[in-house]
Amino acid sequence: MIQPGTVRQVGGVARLWPVDPVLKDNPDRLRWNARYAAGFRPSFEPHPLARLALSSDLPQGPVLDLAAGTSGSVILAAKSGRTAVGVDVSDEALSLLAAEIERQGMSGRVTVVQADLRDWRPGSREYALVLCIGYWDRDLFVLAADAVLPGGVLGWEALTTEALDLAPQMPSQWCVRPGEPASLLPAGWEVISSQDVPGRSRRRMLARRPLA
Ligand SMILES: C[S@@+](CC[C@H](N)C(=O)[O-])C[C@H]1O[C@@H](n2cnc3c(N)ncnc32)[C@H](O)[C@@H]1O
């Protein structure tokens, strides 16, 4: 199930991106669009958590990348034979990603959705793998865990509170607290790995939902 938002099945119109009027003045969209438009050169590299998870034992099912930006994780998922959905608020990022998806011949397998993740909600037990890299919202984390199929995997990387030492003006709710996000997983989940990324004030976690 794809929730409301501006949905694009990637095709030949990747650079003609009519912006959802609801998102026109969205502050996150404007902020991130400005960053992506300012000469940003995407590598379209899949995230290491995507590589790790996609090479592990996963159930059948699609992949969801939350706050996908220009990450190549959805492309890797498509090349692994899965369908994938990438959600992000930035049309600048999604148009770059959509063009790359098309260039790599993966248009039939990837859907990109322009939406604000404070409103957009995944369905329950739908995805073999849910990823979120570089974005943190405690409520979304709980919903993302619920969106994972039994036996599936959740991968997350977010800023830790150490990032506030370098950027004290940043809202603290953008950062995971000590022990998070693993401590927020429902009972029964197996934490495959949880570690701080050296020198980056980020924590990276991979966890598997129980089969039952
Ligand atoms: C640090 S970047 C990470 C992008 C990508 N996951 C990666 O690893 O390259 C954060 C992403 O979150 C997106 N974002 C920020 N606020 C958002 C929101 N409210 N809803 C949806 N996406 C948002 C930005 O557009 C940006 O692409």
C-alpha cells in the first residue's frame, strides 16, 4: 500500500516534477531542495546497511527507503530482484534519483514518493527491508518497525546527541539518545548490530523482526 503523497512510478519524466501543492511551502522541502540544488553531486552509492541487509536472509517482499534522498539503496534493491519504494520530501533529490533509476534501467521496479515523513505512513507488515539513513523521528521509527514483515529487517542510521556539540542550534529531537534506536524496538526483535560510526556522531543499527 502506498500512502498519500506525490507518487511517481519512475519514467521518462524524471526532471519534470510537478510539486504537490501541499508541499509547496514545506520548510523541510525548501531547506533540502536548497542543499540538493547547490551543486550537490550524488554518488548514488547504496548505503552499507542496504548492502548488508540485502545480502542477508530476507523474506520475499519489497524494500522501503525512508528519507531516501539520492541514495542508491533502492537501485541496489531493484537489481537484487525486489521492488522498492523511496520516500523523500525533496523533489530536487527525487528527480536526481529518478533519473539515475531510469539510467540504470530499473524504472519498472522502483517507485519514488514525494511526501513529508511527519505525515506519510507505511502500511503494517509490508516490507522485507525498511531503511532510514540520516533522518530521525521517534514516532516514525515505531511505525517503520511495524512496517517490516516477520523475519524482515530494519536498518537505521541517525545522528547521536554528540552532534549537538558541533551544532548546538540543532533541535535535539533530530538526534537519537543513548541506547536508541535499539531500545525502542518492540519485544522479541533481534539486534543484529548497533554501533556508532567513528568520527561521524551517528549510530547505525540493523535489527530483525521475529518470525512469529
Ligand atoms: C541526510 S539526508 C539522507 C539522504 C539519504 N538517506 C542518504 O543516505 O543519502 C536526509 C534526507 O531527509 C529528507 N528529509 C528531511 N526532512 C524530511 C521530511 N520531513 N520528510 C521526508 N524527507 C525528509 C531530505 O530531503 C534528505 O534527502
